[in-house]
Amino acid sequence: MNVLVVGGSGGIGLALVEHYLATNTANVFATYRTNKPALNHPKLVWYKVNVTVESDIEELAKLLPKLSLLVNAVGMLHDGEHNPEKSVKEFDSNFFNKNIVINVTPSLLLASYFAEHLKSKTTSHFVTVSAKIGSIEDNRLGGWVSYRSSKAALNMAMKTISIEWRFKLANTCVLVFHPGTTDTELSKRFQRNVPEGKLFTAEYVADCLSRIIRDTSASDTGKFYSYDGSILPW
Ligand SMILES: NC(=O)c1ccc[n+]([C@@H]2O[C@H](COP(=O)([O-])OP(=O)(O)OC[C@H]3O[C@@H](n4cnc5c(N)ncnc54)[C@H](OP(=O)(O)O)[C@@H]3O)[C@@H](O)[C@H]2O)c1
């Protein structure tokens, strides 16, 4: 089994890398953008890739073999300058565009360059880590307009890919995954109001996602899963 974890340097990404290495059956390819994680293993190969840059993805695709699983765990909620907006008055078009570039574009580029890698006679999976906050139907609180909109756009992109691939990649299951609030760098400054028992470890979330992947096939393509295995509304 060949697995590619894009954003393997992130909290959830690294837990996924560790999870699939622990199965002892997977060859794991993983990407980082800034610092190469300290994790080394005979079945793990790291690649330095900026997934917002098309030529980086094109080069990676040339290097990698067929895959049974590609997970994109790259994402951004805040940067050094901006926090998610409490009100639309705080809207900054540069920050909005940055959310789109990091949270949406990579999954589209990955689908474009890795379709042939995922084409298979047996089940393969193309999964992106999104967020429930991108659900239009579930939006009752407002706020965080750039992140929220980028995840909604990501969800639409993945749904669109799933429909296109229903015949072209008939054995590929395209899924969108909501991890719940997970204890990583991305969520650190927003963990104060998380109810007891609802702040998950990245290891727990990786385990939840791997179960969903194990239990789904092409007939489940185009679904939006929560960490607990329930289906979320778009
Ligand atoms: N944590 C949560 O509570 C939570 C909740 C809902 C959804 N999510 C989603 O889960 C996914 C993973 O998040 P996480 O919590 O694991 O966050 P994280 O620990 O901050 O990891 C983010 C990852 O994204 C990569 N990345 C960020 N900007 C990038 C860029 N411009 N180009 C390429 N790579 C970039 C980082 O790479 P480097 O570190 O190498 O730069 C890192 O691998 C994200 O899509 C996030 O939206 C998280």
C-alpha cells in the first residue's frame, strides 16, 4: 500500500504518517513545507514541497508511484499578521486570498496531477482535511469569514472532483473530512472554550480518519465525514 500524506509536518498530518507507518504494511510518502520533521523510518520518504506552487506538485507527481491513498492535511486558519475575523468589518482581501491559496488550491492541483496515480482496479482514496465550519447549512454562528469561505470552496471543489471521477476513476473514493477541534498549532489560541472531552489529540483524529478510509469504498465517494463517522451536511 502506497500512501501520500501532504502536509505531513502538521499536527494531524504527522499523526497520519505515524499511523500508517505503524501498520507496517504501508510505504509512506509525506511532504513538509518548512522544517523536515525528525521522524525517520525505512518505509518513509519525506519531500520538501510547497503545495501552493503548481510546479512543486508537478515535480512530486513525477517522482511518486501509484497510490492507494492521498490525504491532504495542509491548512491555515491564522498567520502571523491576521486572526480569523470576528466581524466582516475586519475583512482583509489579502488574508482572504491567502486562505484560498492555502486551503483550496492545493487539493485541486493534487487532483489534477495525481489522478493517474489514484486510478486503480481496487479501491483508492483521495481525502482532504476540511472543517465543519465550511458547511453552509451548519453555519449558525457566522464569523471567521475567510477561513469559513475557503473551506466551503474546498468542499465544493472536492464534491465536483468526486462527480467527475465517478466514471473516470471508478474505484476512487473522494472524501472530505472534519477532524473536530484537534490540539495542534492551528487551533492553539482558540482552545479555551472547547467543551470538556472535545479537544482531540492528533493521534485520535488520525485513527478516526483511518477507520473511515478503511470502511469506505467508491460507492461512498463525494461524502463529507465527521471524525465520529457521521455524515455532515454541505
Ligand atoms: N486543528 C483543528 O482543530 C482543526 C479543526 C478543523 C479542521 N482542521 C484542518 O485540519 C488540517 C490540518 O490542520 P492541523 O491542525 O494539523 O494544522 P497545523 O498543525 O498547523 O498543520 C498545518 C500544515 O499545513 C502546512 N501548510 C501551512 N501553510 C502552508 C503553505 N502555504 N504551503 C504548504 N503547506 C502549508 C504546514 O506545513 P509546514 O508546517 O511544513 O509549514 C503543516 O503541515 C487543516 O486543513 C485544518 O484546516 C483543523
